[in-house]
Amino acid sequence: IFNRVQVKSVGVIQRSGINQVVQRPDLSTGTWTGARAQVRPSLGLATPGPAYYEYKFFVPGEERHRVKQLLDSLYSGTDPYGSGWVHSLYFDTPDNRFFNECLDGAACKEKFRLRGYNSTGYLRPQIKRKTLAGVSKFSAPLLPPLDDNCEKWPELQTETEAALEIDHIANQRLNLEPVVKVSYERHRYRCFDYRLTFDDSIHVSKGVGMRGFVRGEYRFPFSVIEVKTRTDCPYLPGFGMLQLQPISFSKFFLGICLLKGHSDVLNKYL
């Protein structure tokens, strides 16, 4: 039952307007032909959370229950937070800077979001930064919590180094607006130093700053497993039994596409 599978790293290139799965370049050199890393200004007061690698796997709708049962049989009870709802309100600039970074397969992608859990409101502003070397986050508490009626990126009232860094970076992006809300039921597992999450019932709805939408909400016809680890080529006991396809995937990017009527982006998943 504890068969081992090597999880290969995946990256993104752009072809005909749709992100395609490709082999990630050599992480030891940090090079990627045709792409240029973008340097982001920073106060240098705080460093983001420890960098990690992030791997994602597509779970077809008809396989959801089988995959969930197998994950429970292998890893049930290994994460102290178990299961619960996750809500993320994503922000973008008026010229769609962060959406275009996903669309173009930029070597450095940023996402600004407010994160909440279950029915607590949005508790944590986060800046997520993904480069060829991995993923890192700035995160700070937000008091009082905000709700879905939030119309702009909040200014943090605390003066921790992380909060000051988030305020500094956000002020440089200018006029951040909430464009899409993403909600899903997250089931959490641990395996050695790997963190596995099974995201089910993913649905998106428009934020007050979204323009050009044709739908107010959309529910994804599939689920996603994410594996987060410090290891660039992890071995996961039992994971090979799931027989899942690795994908390059962004809930933020896909959600905006679907709300604007571009359902063709689902073709590679269906």
C-alpha cells in the first residue's frame, strides 16, 4: 500500500491563449529560456514565509469520492486543522496586472488576497509570490475582519514588519480592487514534511471591481489536490495509487476567465 511515486515539477507556457503543462526548468540554476524574472521593490523590513514548492493535481468530478476516500485511508487525522471552508477575495489593478502575469506565464507572479476561514470573515491579507525558485508569502493579521463588501485593499493597523511590508508593496501596485472571490471546502493532510490539501466544491463569484463579466458565479466541475513541500522532487507514500494528472492551475486566473464567459479554458480539464 505504501508504493512511492516521484512527483515531477511542472511549469507554464502560453499557447493560443491557454496555459499548457510543461516540464519546469532546472530549479538549481533558476533559468528559463525566454522568460525574465521581475524584481519587485521591497522595504526589506521583513522576509516572506519560508519558500516552498507547490504541486497541483487534477481530480475529475467523477473521481472525487474515490480520491477522497483513498486520501482518508492513507492520511486521515494527520493534520490538526482537518477540514473546513476557505474563502479568498483576490485583488487586481485596473489594468489587470496580476491576471496578465498568469496569462503570459510570467516568471514571477503575484497575487493579493484576503483570506478567511469558515464564517469568520476575512482575517489575513496575503501577498503570494511565485517564481521559478518556489512560492513564498507575506501574511499579517487583520482586525477587525472584513466582509465581501470590501471595496479596496485595507491599510493594516498593526506595525509589525510583515504588515509594514504588505502595506509598502500594496501601495506600489496602486488602486487594488477586489475582482473575484474563490471559496472551496479544503481537506487537509500531512505526510512527513509534505502538506496535502484536497480542494472540493470550488466556486467563484465576482468582486465589486470586476468588469466585463457575463456570469455572477460559477462552480468548477472538478477538484484539485495541492502538495506543498520544501523538497523540489518529493516522494509521497501511497500517492501513486491516486493516478492523478499534474496540472498548472490558478483558481484566481481560471475563475476570472469563467466569469467573463471564456469557458474554453476548461477544455484541457474535461
